[in-house]
Amino acid sequence: MRKTARAILLKDDQILLMDRNKFGRKYRALVGGKIEIGETPEQALRREVLEEASITFKNERLVIVEDAGSVYGMQYIYLCEYDQGEASLDIDSEEYKISSLGKNLYKPIWFPTKDILNANILPKELNQLLDDFFKLGFPQDQPYQLKINT
């Protein structure tokens, strides 16, 4: 089963999102990606955020475990504090190479947390959950278990 690590990376009341235009289908997603063999989820998270957004972070904490079924697998979602960097694709990343072809676009952006319901984050269940957490607070003891019906 596929496993990924994703970041809820916050800076000044904004969240880092990946703005996607996948062959005309526009949506946003949390920054992150596949956990490679031999990597911990935290190692994959640091690598992916650096590749996809050129940003470093600190104080990551697992807050959501998303079971997205056999198609998308398990997603480990961490709440992270911004450290440094400007939101841009690393020129050596796969996302940069794919975007340069012009049909499947990736662009890291900062989005206001107060407007998160308008972010069009996929899956929709995660979009709603983020809004709830921004209003009520993130889980402290155990990560929230999110099951997506695919």
C-alpha cells in the first residue's frame, strides 16, 4: 500500500498548499509525497517539502492519519511550523520538470487559513477537517483517524 507524508505548514495565519492544474482539473493539496523505502515519514516529509516548496520547517507533529483506500493509501499528515524559505518548486524536483511541460502544473502557494473552506483542497473531507481544526484546535494526544471512501 502506498504511504505518503504531508504537511500542514503554517506561517502568519496562512497554510502552504500546492496549487494544481492537472490537465485542466484545478484543485489544491497539502504539500508532501511518497515515503521512499528506508525513509521514516518525518524524513520523507522534510525531503518532499524542500523539493516541492523550497521551505524548511520545525516542530512537526503527527495530527492526522488518513486512510484513503487502495488507490491513494495511507497519508501521514503533520502540523509544522515554518522555519525559512520562499514557496517555489526546487528546479531539480519532479514537480518542476512536470510543470515545465505545461499540462500538469504544480505551484506552491500561501493560502489564508480563515478562507480554508474556499481552498478546494482534495479530498473534500480533509478540507472540512482542516477548517474544523483551525477553529477548534488540532488533536493533542492522538492523531485524528480520517477514512476516505474512494
